Amino acid sequence: IHVPRWRGAMPLRLSPPRQQLGESQYASSVSLRHKVETLCTQLRITKGATLAETVDRAVRELGMESSVASLNLMQKVDACFATVGLEPSVAPGGGGGPAAASPGG
């Protein structure tokens, strides 16, 4: 059995390549990002440094801190959507709801 020898440091793989993620995991990550962008637009809030920070801003804006404290991030986003009257499947620019912002302000 021939085992190749590495010259120098071995390459490290810190995170799995995208193709190793399950399709649903990758899709839910993308849809979570889209949902958070939609919340920012609907609530007229700025994005935080992370998705979690942005979701926390939306939760505070809606006064939902105590009712969503035990929920995971996706559940918090869906609860925010329900509170503002949006369906969880709404994508950015795809749905107007009662608080839809016009592009001009």
C-alpha cells in the first residue's frame, strides 16, 4: 500500500463543502436569510452583524421577547412573520402585507 507523503502542512477543511450539506439544510439557510431580509423591509429595521442579531431586533420591535424566548431562530422568524401578517413562505419583494414599505419612503 502506497501512502502519499505531504510536503509542508496538511490542508485543513474547517467546514463541509456545500455539496455535502443536505439540500434541505442549504435551502433552509437560504430561506432563513430571505425571511430575515423581508422582516427588515417590513419593519424598516437595519440588519445586525448576524442573522440572530437581526432577528432579535425584529423580536424587540414587535414586543415579542417573552413569547419567543424558548424558540429557535427559524421559529422566531416565523413567529415574527405571523405577527406582521405575512405567510412564512413570502420571499423578499414577493408579498406586500399591511406594513409593506414603498421604495420611495
